[in-house]
Amino acid sequence: MYSKKVMEHFMNPRNVGAIENPDGVGEVGNPVCGDIMKIYIRVEDNRITDAKFMTFGCGAAIASSSMATELIKGKTLEEAWDVTNTAVAEALEGLPPVKIHCSLLAEEGIHMAINDYRQKKGLEPWVEKKGTHHTHEEGKEAGDS
Amino acid sequence: MTGQRFVYMDHAATTQPHPDVIAAMLPYLRDHYGNPSSIYGIARDAREAVEVARQKTAATLGAGPEEIYFTAGGTESDNWAIKGTAFAQRKKGNHIITSAIEHHAVLHTCGWLEKQGFTVTYLPVDGTGLVNPSDVERAITEKTILITIMHANNEIGTIEPIAEIGKIAQEHSVTFHTDAVQVVGAIPVNVKELGVDLLSLSAHKFYGPKGAGALYIRGGRRPDSLLHGGGQERKKRAGTENVAGIVGLGKAIELAGTDIPGRTAVIRAYRDQLTAWILAEIPHTRLNGHAVQRLPGNINISFAFIEGESMLLLLDSFGIAASTGSACTSGSLEPSHVLMAIGLPHEIAHGSLRLTLGEENTPEDIAHVQSVLPGVVSRLREMSPLYQKMKEQRVS
Ligand SMILES: Cc1ncc(COP(=O)(O)O)c(C=O)c1O
Ligand code: FES
């Protein structure tokens, strides 16, 4: 059910772990299925120089965390803010419809980490653009057995 | 992953058809393809084979052959038993009693009947998954027309006190159905001793083919038909018989009913050994379900701080096929209703792993799971924010 890319990131996740004394942390919970993702960032000169994650969740959530941290490393905060869940899902060569919300968790985690950094610096947090991302579409229910 | 050991531990989902079952079926796909309703030779052969399978099924259940009706599996049998009884007895009442941990083939059928004006009581279970028979008795009203309680649960393996409930149903003259899909071949099933009026079974759970099942209907009980059409199955279940499937079911149930204590002793021993080992070797684990009243092959353990689907994916990469009650695999993104009903917190249900053992499992399979599982669990825990939090709290 998962693409090769998802499986590759799931089996060999990049950037697992915590950053000591991070410049920003975002911890988000998934209201849909109850999973948790934590994103850590190191920021120098407005640029993300390191990113790590810890995730309690499914294969798609772990692969999304891995991909999302890869995508934001080296980016300015503005650029990283614009990394959407769709971008994460596309970089993973697609996610099953019921798993789109797992990539959303990554987007929200990044936003929260960036705003955590901004608030620590005494800056205004950026506001979420509403309605730009997809939540999960209704997937078909698998049979139990 | 070629050349790697493959360990199948998902026998509650389905089983590999037994070679004797396949051998018994093949002639009915190839040579005796006649329609059992026709009168020439190859049709008579098919007719006869269906009746032999009926006798074998009846013998295994302690029933009469005239009480066995072949269906397309457990789901159809459950639907027929429940809808058929509800509509046949709707002049008498509109109340149905079931449990919170039934298979969706029962729960969604009851849910649909609620939309048709029936009322349904969903009895709770205790922390081990047991239905309390006195709860059943208390729930009965003058309007009660059906009690449907599963014989054993497919997720946690808890075996329900069906004979006790059967007595209560008889005392109150309420029709009693049990979904015995997980039970055939695992423990002896005798419809008279259980006191059931209707019993569902499905061949693919006991080394038979998929899409073949049966409904036992006690003589004198007359649920309405689910499928209308031709006069097959004594005019109760229309549709040209799935002859090869029925033959396969017959062979499979014959094998499944033979020496149950002997055949399950080994499986039970592996189950107990592996369960004890996991609980002792891997911290923050708990067994879900009943310690004793449990299907011989069922292990259901929750691993705190991690999620089941990611566990399954890693296990699969090591050649192990298993199952979970995690919300992330359910499609509906709700955790298993069974694990919720036994009172597990959401995040503990999330980390549940079901290993269901079967006849072809070997000591090497057990050893393979033992060599792989601790690494899988710690790998996921190392990336879990919940595990991290727990460790921090310990230190402080
Ligand atoms: C308890 C129970 N009831 C019903 C079913 C449905 O049976 P089938 O897959 O044959 O339709 C299953 C298995 O999927 C089951 O475990
Ligand atoms: S994290 Fe639960 S479905 Fe992906």
C-alpha cells in the first residue's frame, strides 16, 4: 500500500532523535488517530541548520517526519514555513488517501517549531493560512478478521 | 527479502488451505463441474459431494445434516442468522441483544437493523473480554427476539460462556445465535451442549477455502431467507452451490474436528511459551484478553509507547506476518472496538500486536519471533516521544 519511497524512509528514517537545547520545538498530536510528532530545529542566521524528529505513529507518519526534516534542512524559516503536507507527500511519491493526515502532522510540527523559535526570539508567531491543506479523505474501511 | 524465513502468525485472519483440502476440491473444479440441480452424471456427482460435506459438517457440530445450510462464508451466515431471525419474529418483538466485541459482520448487521426499527442492546464485557451471562438475562425483555454472542473473539481470543447463555436463552425462549467462526477446530463445538439455535462458521479459518461457510439452523427454527431465487439448500438459500468450496469445507471440517485436544496441545504450548517470553523479556507490555479462557493460538499483547502499524511493517520486513488493533490500520482510523471495550486507553490499543498461531508453526518460528521482536520494539521506542517522556519522568 505504500510507495517505495515511503518504505525506504520508514525503514531508514533520517534525522531520528532529539536536538539538545534546540532553537525551536513543535509537538503536535493527531486528532484523527491519536499519534504524536515532535520536531526539533536548530536555527542559524534565519536558516534551519539541523532538524530532528520523534514520532509515535504509523509508517506514513514516520516516513513523513523523516522526509519533512530532510526538506527543511538548509532552508530559511520562510521557505521552511511553506513546505506543505502536499510537498511532503509528493516527495514521498504519494501517500494513500487515508494517510494524508499523517503528512499534515509533519507540516504542523514544522510550523509549531518555527513559531516556538520566533516566540523565544520575542517575535510574533506566524499565522496558519487556513484551508490550504487537505485533511484526510474518507478511505474505505478495511475488513477485520 | 528472498531466502528469508517466512513466519505466518495471522491464522485468525485466514489459514493456508490444507493439501488434503485442495486435493479434495480439484476434481469438483475440473471434472465434476455439473450443476447439482441437474440430473445427469456429473451433476449427480456434485450433488452427492455436497451432501457428503453436509454430513461431515453436521457430524463435527453434533447436528443433523438437515440442520446445515451452506453459505458464502462467515459474513453471510451472520447476516442471515440475524436479519433472518429479526424479520421472521418481528411480530413478536423488536429487541436484539449482542455484545460490544462482536465482529463487524454482527455489529454492522445489528446497526442496519436499528435503522429498520429494531432496538439493540450492546452488552459490555469485563477487562478480559468476557460477557457476563447474568447481564444477558437482565437485558431480556418481552420484546427480545434474538441473542447473538460470539463464541470466541477474533482479536483477543476470549472464549465466551456460550453454554451458560444458551441455558438462559432457552429458559426465556429467545432464539440464540453464536458466531463460532474463530472456534471451529480450536475447541470442540457441540450445538446441543451449547444450546444454540443458530451457529455461523467459515471454512477459511480452519484450513479450508475462502468464500465457503455454513449456518447451522436448529430444526424447527425458521429465519427468513437472506437470498431469494432458486430452490437450492432446501429453498432456504438460493444460488447455485459453490460445489468445490463446499467440498473443501467438508474436508477441512472433518480434519478440524479430529483429535482437537491433540492437535491444539502443541499450538497452546507455543502460545504460552511465546506469551510468557514476551511479557518477561520486553518491558512495558501487557497481555490483552483472558489468561485461560482463550483460543489456543491467540496472543494479543500491547507494547506501550509504540504504534501497531509501524510494528507490523518492521515485522513484515523480517518475514513475520501479524496483525494489530491500532487506529492507524483500521481504515476508519478508530482503534479496535474490542480493545476499547475491554477498557484499554487509546494509546495502549495503538500498540497492540496480535500473533495467531496455527498448525504449521514450528519451534523455529517461535525462535525467529523471539530474535526479531525485541529489536523491532526498541527501534520504534527509540523514536517515540512518549517513550522519551517516560524516561525523562523516571530520571526527574
Ligand atoms: C468472528 C468472525 N466472524 C465473522 C468473520 C467473517 O467471516 P468471512 O471472512 O468468512 O466472511 C470473521 C473473519 O473475518 C470472524 O473472525
Ligand atoms: S499516524 Fe495514525 S494513521 Fe498515520
